[in-house]
Amino acid sequence: WILSAAAEEGKSREHSSRVSSFYSLRPFLQTNLARIIGMTIRLDGLSQSDEIKCLRRLVQRADKEFTDVASADAKQSMWSTDDGISEEEMLETMETTIDKLENALSEETASTPSAYKIGNIECENVANKVKLEVIERAVIGLVKSTMKGSTARFQGLQSSTDQILESMFPHYMVGWGLCFLVVSAILGFSSFCYAVATCRFTRKPARFFSPIDKGLILKGKQLGEGGFGSVFLCQLKGSREERVIKMIKVDMDDMNGVQEAL
């Protein structure tokens, strides 16, 4: 019984963490629902981009009202197909939410500040009747997601890139987010090319060049050879002066061996 209670408590916390104090849906899910509704309705006088903005604003308002009206169990069951509320509670939540939004629309007058109007600037030229139709469809989608076998994970109609950007950045920063990702990719590719060009990945350790390697001393006849190295008769470059030089074998990676040889 204790394990079962702990599991139920953990599950409740997981669902509660998904529910915002103002909205039940994350911004990109609101956009997805708005796009789905946009396939079933046309807002006259608006371009496609303005239509999506208006629909998203109306869905956001419907989501806020739904979040205020719905019970905690209803909002938790939105994210699981195994949980759900009763049909009676679902219908009551739907009717109450739509009634509150209808009253808000009917109370709006010409003197109402734009910031307090449903849809405000985005839907300024859209009739209240059309707004209400959109809001009702949004509320129905939200409320039915609380039923068993349904979920509020509305699938996006945009590309995978748009979905990733909208999940990473707020909807009003998607353009800046795309610029950030592009710039990051360019900088990363440039850094990689610079590293390859300068052989940072494949460059071997620096080799020690002796005066003989540099051509300052000309190696001549070998005079002898032993366990530590060989002895040569050498001549200074540009001079007839001769020197006897002993060349010893040293592992340059062994610093102790180098110090002993010096």
C-alpha cells in the first residue's frame, strides 16, 4: 500500500509540473492547436500569417479560461491516455468555459481598452461571432483531451525544424533562435576547418634539429661506433676547420634521457 501511494504521489507531481498557473498548454502546443483549427475555418480579410496569429491568440485565451475552470484531475489527465474524467464532468467543464467566454465577448464594447479585448490587436477586424466559433473549437479540443484515450499532445503541422525551434524558444523569438543556431553552426564549422588547416588533430610533436640537420656542420668520415653512439669527423660550413663530433642516440620523449645526454 505504501509503494502504491508513493507511486500515485509521484505521478501526481509529474502531471502537476506540466500544468501552468495560467495555461495548460505550452506555447508550441497552442500554436499546433491553432494550426489544426485553421484547417477547418477561414478568417476573411486576414493573410495566412495574420490568421495564424489571430487563431493562436484565441486559442491562448480559451486555454486560459479552461485552466481556470477545469479541475486539477482534468488538467492532469490531459497528458495521459490511461487517465480521464467522467463524461458528465467533461460536459460541465465545456459548458462553463464556453459560457464564460461568451459573456466576456458580449460585455466588450467600443470603449473597452484593446488590451482587455479577446484577441485584441491580432483579431481586431474579426467579428465576435467568428471569434466565438474559433474559441468553441479550441475549448472542445482542450476538454476532450481530458477524456480517457485522448491527450493534449497536439501534433504539429509545421516542419520538424519549426517544432524544434518553437520548443526551444518562445514563439516571438523563433526567428532569433534560428539565427542563433545558424551562427553557432557557422562558427563551429569554421573552428573545425581552422583546426584541420593547422593540423591540430594530426600534427606530430616538434622535432629537435641539430646543427648537422640545419647544415651548419658537414658530417664526414665515421671514426668509430660504440654502445652510446657514433663518432664522426666533421667540418664547419664555409670553413676548412675540422671537428670530431660524437652523435648519441636519445629518445626525445624521454626527458630524463635528454638531461643525462646533455
